[in-house]
Amino acid sequence: MVSFPLLPKRRGDRTFAPPFSPAHDVLLEIPAARQGRVRLQLSMPWRHEKGHIALVLEWAKLASLPGAMPLAKIIWSILKGGRQSHRTRRRGLKAYKLNIAPWFGTLYVPSADLPGVPRLDPANAVRWLAAGLDYANMMLIGRWWSHRNPNAWIYAMHQFIALLVGNELARTYLTGLPYVPSSFLQLHKAVPHFRSQIRACTTSARVTPARVTPHRLAMALVDAKFYGARPPLLNPYRTNETRWQRVMPAKKARRIRALIKKDRYVADWCARWRSLMVTCPRADYVFFKAPGDDDLAARVWRALYL
């Protein structure tokens, strides 16, 4: 039995390891180069014994991964001995070519692990494989822009959620004035700071200072949370309501609201963003300190662009 992960991590890759289960490991490795090869490492536990089988799936980064279930069934048939292996320079591994047109990939399995295939649970094997492939597909849906910051798309997707949450929060706060509930005390203390930011964004001294509207207060809240991660939304040239339509188009807002209604995970993230804005409105959010930032971003991206 070969230990997991099967292959050492490559330098410069972005890695993702979702918490599936202690027995079912998944490691997704995405190279920075557009012409690089994505690598998905998986482990599949034995049925009634302590042990597992490790495998690696590799394919071109620019190629779209096919459906998870058809590919999982092909991999399972290979593990059961349904295909001849090919030569590989990687010692101790057997290589199998995969082709679901127009996608091509290579499966690597340790020679020492193949005798343990009968110990796997056939009822769950395909499901485990499909779960790992689904995760990889979720994280590889065309969003790997040639941005100098590889996390830029994650920040952008979170910003859409934060803008909707901030707008609802700001509207609730402003319409309730002069009454301020105890849960809003920290936000209330921070509003003078945000008001000064909003008024500083007038284009000329002759222009009447900008009013604190729900949209502007929401943008100020989001600027505080995404300090250093995203360009500021409040600036001297775009502070009117048209700016809100630029950063949160109506079509995107409708799609995100529909996603929130049907996806409990996204709804929980909305509650998290609201709590952060209410309890520590001026503190910036630290990304990747806890798991889930990339998962939420992928769900939002799917809702907006697929």
C-alpha cells in the first residue's frame, strides 16, 4: 500500500484538499502555466480493513473535464483489470490512457496497490471517484484568468455576495434610525468613519457632499472588508447610484439571490458576511484562514457564468 499523496507536490501549484472523509483523500493541484497539466490525487479505502488504494489523474489545464460519473465508471473498469497499461517513466506506477472526446487524460496507479482492488467496496467505489472528480470540475470551470493574482477570482465572487449582504444590512440600519438595536452598536460606531469616506468622494468642492445611501454605505463596508484584495469601490469619480449598477448589475444580483434561495451553503455564507459586517465593520477579512473560501467562489461563479 502506497502512502498518500502518491506524488510530491509541484512547486508553484495551487492546491485544494476538501474535507471529504478521513479515509477518502482528495488533492487537486493546478499549475500556474496555462499549458500545464492539472493533477488530481485520490485515495479509495478498503471495505472492511485498514488500508487504501491511491491513484492520480492528470490532464491538460486548458481541457474541460468531462462528466464525473462517466469518467468515474471508466476509471473503475480500469482498476478492475479492464484495460492494458502503458509505459511510463514514473517508477512503481502503471499508466492508463483515458479518452472521452475531446478530453484526454492519464491515470496512474501504483503497481503495489492493484492487488488490493478486490478489497474496495464496489458499491461506493464509483461514488468516491465521482465525488473527487465533481470537486475538480467545480474548481476548474474556466475561471483561471491570466491575472497576476491567482486568487483574484475568489475575491471577486466573494465581493458580489458581500455587496448584496451589505446593501440589505445598510438599508435595515438607515431605515431604522434614530433607533439602533444593540446588535448594530459596532456598526453604528463605525458609520461616522464610513460617512467621511463617502463625503470625501465628491468630485468637486462645489458639489454637495454625497449622502449616505444604502448603496454607498454597502460599498464602504465592502471596501473595508476587501482592503488590499480588491480595488476600492468608493473613489472621487464614481460615487453616484450609477456606480452601484456597475459593480452589482441587476442580472447578476438576480442570479445570486436565486442561488442563495436554493443553496443552503451559500445562504450560510451570507449570514457569515452579515455577522462580520455587524460585529467588526472596519476590519478586513482574512481569506483562506478557514476552509470554504474557494468553494463558495466556485458556486457563485457557476451561478453567474454557466
